Amino acid sequence: MSKGLRVAGDWLDLTVGRFSELTNSTRFGGGDWEISWKMQLPIGARPRQLRPGALVEVMDGPWVLRSGYLTEPNWVDGTFAASGFCREAEQLLAFDSALNSTLRADVAVDRGAVRGWRVTRDATVPTTALGAADTGEGLNYIAAVLDAAADQAGKFWTVRADRAVRFETAPTTPTLHIKPGVAQLGVVDQDYCRTVYVAYCDSGDRGKVKKVSATDASAPENREVGVDATVLLPITTAKAQSMANGILAKGKAKWGWTGTIELGEHELYSDGGERVDLWSVQAGQMARVHGAFDDQVNLSGATSLDVVLGDTSHVDESGVISVSPIGTVKNSLQAAIEQALSVAA
Amino acid sequence: MASAGLTLGALNLLGGGSSLYRVKTMSDGTDWGNGEPIETVLASLLQDGAVVITQGYNNREATIRVRVESRPGSGGDLADAEAGLVAELNKPNLLTWTPPDGSPATVYEVLTSNLLHTLNDAAELNGFRYYNIRLVCLPYARSVDEVITPAIGTGVDPPAPTVTSIDACTSTTGWARGGFATSGPTVVTGAIQVAASLTLSPGQRRTLSAIRSGLSTSMAGSPYLRVQVTELTSGSIAASGISFQVNGVAVPVAVVSGAFYYLDCTGLTINSVTVLGEWTNAPVPGTGTATLRVDDISSVDTLPSLGSSRQLVRSLAVKGTARTQATLTLEHPTSALGDGVIAYVYDDDGSNYVPSMRARRAGGAGSVSIDAARVSGGSEPLATPPFFDFPYSDLPVGPYGLMLLVKATTNAGAKTITWTAQTRINGVDQGNPLTGTVTTPALSNSTYTLVPIGRGDLRTMKVAANSTAVVRITLTGADVTLDEGWVFNTRIGQLIVANCGTAAPSAGGTSNRLFIKPATIFEDPTVLRGFSADQSDAVYAGAGIGSWMQPNIDPPSVKLLTVTPNALNAAASIRHYPRWYGHAAA
């Protein structure tokens, strides 16, 4: 059964018109990433519901499957898109109530919500500062503060359909199974390291610049990367170390995967052996790829590979979902720019 | 032989036209076309062949070859004829074909159309012209007239079901004991009883059975077997469930109402009925006496309502042979339907799937308080978590949305509700459970509110087609009182929820009628609420629509679950055009 769309609280096909090609994507971290659809509207029609910023919800009856906010509509060809609320964090600054730049994830979320970010804060959001103090100089966007806090904690922050900001740990137990012969993941050795060095200003030694490191000895190649955390002002050695550990924990010591896996409804099963509803598959779930090889570690005779889904994309009623694991190297120019900008931030 | 007929809108294509021109249809070059099946090949593990499913049909393309001529002496010319044709083209329209064999007229719904002409000098010289009319139509044909199919329920108390006794259980003739029963069958205070003294080690289960054989009862006209059964227990053992076999084959229970168990035995001739009662014990050894008591075996023609007449499950007949679109109407002559009105339309697939949870209550730390004002007929606190068992055979494959009708027990405000869905076989948990936690919106401590609490694949394990597995759903919530809960399958069913108000209904005020209208070639779908039966004061239900999915109306019938919290025995009907593959049969 096709899913419904509710925009600005109104059911779209009851109030505006029929829509088609409903598509959604999710990411880990991030959560709900994008919703898009097409509509044929009369020339000049500007329904009040379809205003930029309107709340967009993909519905299965009264149950919200995905949520986002409407971005610039294309009235010419009738395409509409909504960005997930995680992306709104890239446009909101991280302040406390006195407009100081906050280095606390919980304060950034709470004050962002006061200033219009339509989310709530889950109890998993850290309540400690990134640096030695709760505030710092310069201007940071909420997304940057959350990214840094997630790296320190070795977790991923998400905003999913319930619009709650959460810090999630990558699962270690698969809940999805991909049937053998469907997927074979290629690997590429870019965007990878064995050892992470973090340069930081030591708050316990008069701000002297020091370095800590974290190493994953199981990584196949000897490669190092440096992270300049001096921009965060003085922090403790423990915080710098947790940052280094967190970066490795998020898969930095693994070669990147290439390509995506396209799965039909008959190729994906729950851990109970039943077929799954494709709308219930989201980035952040762990899938066991049966019959796949891991070119990096010795599987000791195991005939499957467990991966955490980093990206999913699905067109409603297509019967197909595209997924890719965490650490997929994005080879498009847009994706490469996106990675470079996020590093610069 | 009857006369054939062919009209496009107001234009008669078999000799009609106007005073200026005449239109005739040529059989050569005329075709009604066919709907194009949309077939999808699914990837599967089949070694030979492929799984192909038909997801629907694309439009049909009909072609009509016509010859137009001016009427002699009228002064009209061929351009007048072309203008007359074009007036009926390039817009939604109806093409009606009446076959010459006397069968009913068939309507093809035209989405758009255009005219094709090729110059023919011989025809021009003789005063006539040929055209091909191309019509893009919906894939299925339909009947000329709509039909209204009422479901049982006319706004007044329905007639009592007709009960036909099979065995009054006042004699042991035909009865035998089975399983672990060691005494009986005997007649005790007007009922058959079998019993046993049981000593159970931890986790052990024992079943007693009472078997009635030697019957030859046709269920035609009265298809539901009703058995009145009670498990009596003394000592440190506990009754843990009742099940049934008919003619030696396990039959799932359709509805439980008090001590009455209803089994769907449509089409069967019953030769034997076996009643099985199971006993178990606490996690310590148990000893006690188990007694299985059967008071009555009868057949009935209708199932009872689910707890109260505010909640009804009905079957709606759908005429035709192809999927159609229907206006669904819920109404009551005097009472507003209430807030949180539910209409759930779902496939009549022959299973006993009914979304309601109360009828599946299998136990819990607390108890249900009877309350006739409640949708379920009772209420219970979730602080003493109840659990509900749904047999796998009664849960079609697909995702399920869970919804509760709840209020705050004491203190109004937001509450936390936790649910788990666990597959069990023979009382043993299988695989991992599905769980969810939700924070509700602020709940009143006087008014019940519908709250969606989660969604997931409740069938967490793959099982065999004849599996005895159940899904146990457990609900927990501090300071929360439950009226009713539902597990709505969103693959085979469509859920509509709307508010109609609770005060006395009036035009422009609260509503005793809800109209759920489909998409047609002329209109978008909508949900209207109103007071008058002719919809003259009906308005869009607007912000009061809590759920919307366009109902799927497939012949020969669909099931409909309705909840009208403020109205007893609300009537339900569907108004639809029967649709057919190519030609109407009625």
C-alpha cells in the first residue's frame, strides 16, 4: 500500500492533489536525510501547504515514517524535496541562552529548539563540554558541535522520524540478513588510517600543544592521519584521547567500501527469517551479508560479513531499496566536496 | 435480438448526431482495447522460473472508427459533424456500450481522447468522412449504476443471533475423554466434565480433552460453532489456555466472549468436536486438580460484537470482478459518532484476523473492569501489564501499526508506554522480541485518546503454514488506563481516523455521518463529516483526520472494522460502481 504525505499538518492528496515517486533516504549519522516527490499542479498554483520550511511527514496511516522540512519547491517540473531535520543543524548556530558560543551538545540542541529547530533532546545527548569550558570563541554551527561530541563519544548523532536528537552507538548484532549472492562489496584504500594523531592544547599544562594517538593494530596498512583539535581551545588530555579513540571507533581504520547494494523485497530478511517491510530499513541497522568476503581481516571461516548501513535510499512501491555500509567512499565530485567542507568545519 | 447502443457522452454513435449530421460506427477498426497488466519479476531463490506478480493494470486504449455524413436537405456539412465529435473529446467522459445480445450496458471511463483523420477522396466526393476516435480509458469497465451495499448495523440494536443447539451437554452420549484426563465424562450441574489430578514439574504442561463424536451437522446457514467452556482448577497449578479441533483438525478461535468461544466453520459438516484445556504451574512443582467443563455446543449465524456495539467487524459485499472505488459511509440516526472514529478496511482473505486486542487478552497481573461506556466493554490499568496472544494464523504477513485508546489513570499529562511483541510456541519464547517505547501527548484523566504507539513486523519469526505459534503483545504504562488496543496491518488494510464530535449532532455542528470518498476521474479523494444523508451540509474533516489511506475495495468482499466511541451500532455502507474486466455482467 502506498504511503501518505502530510505537509504542514494537511494530508497532501486530500487537500492539494495526487503525488508520485515518493522517495526517501536515511544516513548514519544524520537519520532522516531527504524526502522527495512529484506533483502535477495547475500553472500558477501555489498551495499554502507547500511553503519552504513546512513540516513534511511520510505517513503510514497515523504512524510517521520519515520527517523533514520543505526546501525550495520546483514549480516548473513539479518536484518537491524535504531535508531531514539533522540538516537544519547545519544552518543554526550553537549558542547558549546568553548568545555565547556553546561547546555543549545538550545546550546547543536545547537553545536551537528555542530558536526554531523543531526537535527534542533525547537523554543520550551528552551534557559535558567538548573543551575545558562550556563556551568558546568563534561561531560554530550546531551540526559541528554535535559532530565533535559524537566523535568524542565514538557515537553517531541522528534525528529520525520522531524528531528527537539522539546519540546512537553502532550496533554489533545484525537485525537484517542479505541473502547470499546478492552483494559483493568492493574496497578502496582511500579515506583510511591505522593511527590517528590528535594535536590539542592541554588545559592542564598552560595550553601547551601536545599530541595523543590511537592505533588499530588489525588495520591492514600502515597509514597515519592527523587531526588538529587546537581550534577547540584548551581541552584535557582525556578528551583528546577520547576523540582519537572515537574517530577509530567510527570505522576510520577500515578501508572504504565502494558501490551500493540494491536489494529487492525477496532478498532481505529479519533475524527471524521473515521478509521485512522496506520502510523499516534505515541507516544505522546492522546487516549480515551472507557469502561476502572481508578483504581486511581474517574471518576465521565465517561465511558472512556484518556491516552497519550508512546510507539507504528507497522509492515507495518500487520493491527495491539501495543500501551502502558505513565508510562507503563517495566517488562523486559533490560527495568529495562535502567531505572536504565537513573536515574544514 | 435487442438493439445495440453506443454513446460517447451525449453523442449517439450509432446513427445519432444532430439535425445537421449523422454518425455511424464501423465495426472494422473499432476495438475496446484491454487494460495492460503491470507485471513485476521478483528476485527469488527459485532455480527455475521466476516469481511474477501483477501489481495492477494500466489504462486501456479504445478505438472507434466512425463515418459522418450530413443529413440530406439539412444544409449541414461535414464540418458540423466534426465539430459535434470534438465537443465530446479531449476531456473526461463516459463511453457506454450496450451489446446486441441483451446483456447489461458497459461503461468505459474515458480520461482523455482525440480525433484522427485521413483524407479519402472517394469518401469526400460522396459526402461522407471517416475518423478514428482514440480514447484513453481506465483499465476496468463498470456498470451503469452504482450499488449500495449495507453492512449489518442500522443504527439500532441488531437482531439477536440465531442459535441452533448441537449438544446441550446434559448427557454423556457421544462423549469421551482424552489427553491426560483420568475421570469422566460425567454430567455435573448440566455440563460435561472430564478431570485429572496433576503433579507438574517446573514448566511442565498437561492437556485434558473432552471429545464429542458421532455428529453429522452441516454448518450451512449457521457457520459459526459456539462452545461454552470453562477450566476449573484447584491446588498449585494454573489453567493456561483452551483450544479446539473440529473433525480432528485444529481450528483457531475467531472471537472469545466471556466463556463462549466462536470458531469459523463455514462450509464444514461437523462429525466431531474436541475441546482441549491446558494446565501448567508456577516455576515451582505444582499439584492440583484440573477439570474441563463443557456447557454447550451450538451453531450461530453471526459473530458477536467485540466487547461493545461501539466496535463492530462486518463484511461488505463488493459486486463485480475487478477492484473498484467506493464511498464508505458511517452513520447513526441520533448520536454523533464521537472523536477518534475508526474505519479500517481490509482484505477478506479467509483468515480470522481481527485487529482488536481485548478479544485476545490472554492474561496479566491485573484484571478488566466491566464498563459499558468503553469501546471494548471494559478497562484496565497498564501499571499491571496485560498481555494479548494473536495466533500466527490470524496475523497476515506485513507491517503492523499499534494503536491504543487510553487515558491517564489519576494524573493528567504525558505518559510513557512500553510494548513488546514476542513469538511463542508452546509457551516458549522464540527469537528476539520487537519492542518500543513511546511518550504520549498529554493524556486526560477523564477522556480517552487514541495514541499510535509503534509500528513493526509483529511476525518476528518465519514459521510453517500450520504453525501453532502466537505473538504475545505485552503493554506497560504507569498511570495509564487502557480501553482498547489494535494491531492494524497496513499491507492488507487501510486505516481512516477522524473526529466527528460528541455533542448532539446538527447541520454545521458535530456529525453523526462520516463519508470517506475515493479518487475518481472527476474528483480527488476526501473525508467529509456531516449531518444530512445527502451530504448537503458535509464538510472536510480537516485537522480532525488522524489517519488517511485510500480504501482498497476488491470483490467479492472486504472486511470493515468500525469504532464509533459515541454511537452504538453505527450503520456502515459502501456505494460503488461494480467494475469488470471488459464487460458488465449487471
